[in-house]
Amino acid sequence: MTIAISAAYGLIIGSFLTVVVDRVPRGASIVSPGSACGSCGLRLGFRDLVPVFSWLALRGRCRRCRTNIGIEPLILELVTSVTFGLFAWKFGLDWALPAFCALAAGLIGLSWIDLRTKRLPRSIIYVTAAIGIPLLCVAALVRHEPRRMWMMLLGAGCALAFMGIVYVASRGGMGDGDVRLSPLLGAYLGWLNPGFVAVGLFIGFFAGAVVGVVMMAAGRAGRKTAVPFGPFLALGTIVAVLVGQRCIDIFMRR
Ligand SMILES: [Zn+2]
């Protein structure tokens, strides 16, 4: 039940993210004006804005001018929904659930923007931290585990230190947005278990290296091409949240 409700929230938040990823890189307000068709300017009403269902009913086209709005909104809504559902499966009904859903929403929005514009807008990083970190503190106190707040600080520090070293060593290969994002990821993973910070970063770098090599082999990218790294950090973090302990167990051969 918790999983279904969480997944439904994911659809709504995913729908909101389609607005965020469209407007934040342009510096436009995410509140007003309301959503409109990019082609004919038709203001979207309630029945155009029901996640997934509106898209399916209209087959991804504007109701008036029939302009194709693309499959992106649908993918964004479904990815957010699935991630929220997985976190509900992981955490159950707990204060940690809204905290980690805030992280998921932030990471999905940031990854989307990074793929398109190769930038990680700091406003989204800061808003995610401003919502998520207090929720993590509440979750730690409700569980009577205040030590998790120290684990959070430790995780943030370790992630920032590691990414700072990579940033200097890579001489411009790594974006400063990735460094700015790292303490947020470290705080979340550290809250769970400071060891998960290493798991998340390792998976992120490994996935990024694999995709980078494949793209080079396919001739799609040269050594100098900047591959957006945000989505890989996001992927590593979400995998570490879900199965971090199993990764550590496998590594330790227990
Ligand atoms: Zn239209």
C-alpha cells in the first residue's frame, strides 16, 4: 500500500519535474505562468495535466494544434514513480521515505538537465538539500538515532574530499557542478552507512567509465568530449541506497 501511494506521488512529482527541467535552465519561474503548449500557446487545464493518463489519452500531442510534445514527459513521470516506489519498498512508512524521495526528485531533475545542457543548476542542488537534510535529521531523531546526524556529516565530508581531489586531478575533465553535488549525496549515503559513500561513488565512476569507453568505441565521443557525469553519480547513489549493504557484503565475501 505504501509502495502504491509513494509511486502515485512519484507521478505527480515527476509531472512537476517536467516543468522544472524545462524552465530552470532558462531561468524562468517554475510557478507562473501555468503550463502552456510550446507551439500554439494553449493554456493547459486540469485534464491536460493528469500524469501519464493525459499523455496516453492525447498520444503525446497538444489537444488543440496536435503538435507532438515528445515522450520525455512520460519517461520523466514513470522514472520518478518507479524510484519513489522502490524507496517505499526499501524504507516502508518512515520519515526517511519523504527524505529520500526528495533526493530522488532532485537527482532525476538534475540528471535530465545535465544530459541536455551539461549543467547541474545549483538552485536545484540547494533546494533538494534544504528539503532533504532537515527531513533526514527528523528521521534520525524519531528513530532515537542521533548518531546518524554525525554519520551524515562524515559522509558529506568524505564525498566532498574525494570529488575535490578528482576535480583537481582531472584538470577540467570533471565539472564543478559534480563537486557541488557530492556533499549532498554523501550526506544521504552517510546517514544510512558511511561505507555506502564509497559504494555510490564507485558505481557512479564505474558506470561513467563504461559508458565513456562505449561512446569512444562507437566514435560518438573523443577523449576530450565532456560526458555529463551527474546522471552517473545519481545512478550510483540510488543503487547504493537500495542495495548498498549487499554490495559491501559481496565485496567483503561474507
Ligand atoms: Zn498546441
